Amino acid sequence: MKRIFSNREIVLGVTGSIAAYKACPTCYADCDHSASLTINDFICFQTKFALLDPYSDCDGNGTRNVNDFICFQTTFALGCP
């Protein structure tokens, strides 16, 4: 079973009789989860920023400001694996 929480994908599974989970790497810059980086990812990020979505705290400092835009642009420029 897969669930996506903010920018992290969590895969739930069963190991014997114990439930286990592991975080699967995703590409932060792929905001719209389209598997490609486009202008839509910028629009997605801006929308999440305006709605105060936790995803838009790119630098993880608990506040949303211009540094989050710079962080997002940097991750976008670095691309996805």
C-alpha cells in the first residue's frame, strides 16, 4: 500500500506479523507528481505556498518566505534522479 504525505511517499508492508514502512525517495521539485519537471511544478509550488501547505516550506525551517522560493528553484535546477 502506498500513501503520499506532503513530499514523501511511504510504502507500507508486512514483515511476518509486524507492519513495517520505508520512505521512498521522491523528487521534491516534481510538485505535481507528473514524473517530469515543467512550469506546472512552479505553479504547483506557488499554489501550495499561497495555501500555506507544509510542502512549501522547502528549507524546512518552519516558516514560509523568499528563501523557500530560492530553495525550490535550486532543487528544480538540480533536477530529478
